Amino acid sequence: MTHELLQNYWWLIMSVLGALLVLLLFVQGGQSMIIGTKPSKRQLIINSLGRKWELTYTTLVTFGGAFFASFPLFYSTSFGGAYWLWILILFSFVIQAIAYEYRTKHGNVYGTRFYDTLLLINGIVGPVLLGVAVAGMFFGAEFTVEKGEILNSAIISKWGPGHGLEAIASWKNLLFGFMVFFLARTLASLYLINNINDDEVQRSQHKQLLFNAAIFVVLFLATMAVILTASGVEIDKGGNAMWVDYKYLHNYIVLWWACIALLAGVVLVLYGIGKSLLDKKFRTGIWASGIGTVLVVMSLFWVLGYNNTAYYPSLLDVQSSLTLANSSSSHFTLTVMSYVSLLVPFVVAYIAWVWRKMDATKLTEKEIKQAGDDEIY
């Protein structure tokens, strides 16, 4: 396999991991809705989400690790430069792990409300700031790259004075971030409707679904309008980078298969939401909307990195923009990693098997009351 083909292959892998991460953010979406519920129903919801929180956490780590191995210059530029943004993201996931681990443990001097607050923080901060970080890949970030400095200094990427805080102040990035947040809440309602067998929770989540889905659809349309009308960085045959109007719209036209994936994904997401709202007995909307979410996110990654596009534009120096070609690992490294990637289907199959075993019986309040201390989050 040529180096270019390996780079495209690993961007495909990254698109799959990124899409799965966005899907699994339903855990964070559910955590953002626990405040204000009855203690017994809150425990039911937290135990339902607690069965899956490690999948989201592991996928986030895998996504970051795979990016580091396949496109190390992006990893060093973004994670090393926009460190305030990434520290906030990682801190929110650390306190999530602490909350699930110690929330109901004996000797808990802080009380469950303290740990519920930690879950709430992660439920809001995690999806919003992850969305902000991804939005920077579309709309650009304030960095420069000087590869010539690699012989003289360990630092070849330089960032603006905000070191990631300026990304949070961008309205385009925040629009993308809150779109991800309300998608996570929408998927959470669909998941809880499918996973919990309790009439009160069912009624509550159908109301939440209507509210969150309506906001999500509006934010999604606004976000797509901004992306499709935005300028992007294109690399010409001579290797020079230049800003091009409507770059992502052009990519969708050229990459017709990405456009098909986007449209199919949107239809599936809307079907899962609409069917669940219209038919209260329909409880499998999470699968239709979940598959649709994966397709939409993958299509966004494809138009972001393929067709001679810089997937991380620099707002300070367009020639510093990162592409699949100038930011990837060596041919040897990508080749070795490609053999390892053949294990991914087996890992996915194992996760699916474990998921099915955990959800074979729907969660009830009676089960929570009868469960041992080690089975309660």
C-alpha cells in the first residue's frame, strides 16, 4: 500500500472512531438530565447510564491514541497547543469516573448530591467542549507550524496566547458544541426509553425527547448551513495551501458517497426520533438514530479530510494548515498499525455481545432495590 493510501485508510479509521464517540456521548446527555428527578428515578437512570460510561471513556482514549499514532503532528499541535481546552475536557471526564466509582460507596462523606453534580458537569462540559474542539477542524485555529525547527527545538508548533480558550469564545465553535450537546441529550432519551422499564421514566423521557430533539434539529440545520457556506483550505498540485470559498460544499458535491451517507444518516436520525414520539410503544429508536448519527459524523470527517482538504486550517498562517499528507506518521508506522487495525471488528463484536448481555433484561426499580452494593452506581 502506498503512503497516500495508508493515510486515507487511517483517516477512515479515525472517522469511524469519531462517529462511535459521538454516539456514545448519550451517556453524557443522560447525565445532564438527572438533576430535578426523584431520587429513586435518578438512581434508575444513573444505573442505566453507569453500565455504559466506560465505553464512552474508552472510545475517547482510543480516539486520542489512534490520532497520536496516525497523525502525530495534529496531536502535538492541538493537544500541546490548545491545552486549556483539552485540560477542561479531560478534567470533566476524570470527575465522571470519580463520581461513578464513589457515588454510593460506604463512608461517602460528600453525599450523593456532590457526585451527581460532578456527573452533571461532565454531562454538559464534555459534549460542548468536544464539539468546540471538532469545530476548530472546520473553522480553523490560531497556530503556526515550523517543521524546520525540529532540529533546533522540541517545539515546532506555536499557538496563539489563548491556548485554546479563544476556541471557546468563537460563536461558530459554540454553535457546533451545543449542537453536539443536544444530540447527546436526544440520544440519551432514546436510549433510556429502550433500556428502562418504568412508566414514569418513560413519560418523562418522551417529554425530554420532544424538547431536546426540537432544539437539536434547529441547531443542526444552522450548523450545516455555516459549514456548507464556510471557507476551507485546499492544497493545490504544487503543495500550496489556499483558502477556498464553499470548500466543504464542493467536497460534498465531489465526494458523492459522503453526501449519500449524510442524507441517509439524517433520515435515520429523524425516523428514530419521529417514530418514538408518535408511537409510545416503539422503544428501539436509539438504533435507527444511533446508526444515522454514525453515518452523519463519518460523512463530516470525510469532507473534512479528503479531496485535498486541510483538516486543520491555520488562521495565522495558511501554509501551516494540517493535511493528511503533511501530518501523518511514516509509511512503516502506518503499515504496522494497519495490521493491528484488523482486530477492530473483533473488538466491536465483543462490545456488541457484552452490550446485548447487559441489556437482555430491561432495568426496573425493583431490580435496583434488590441489587447488591457492588451493582449500584
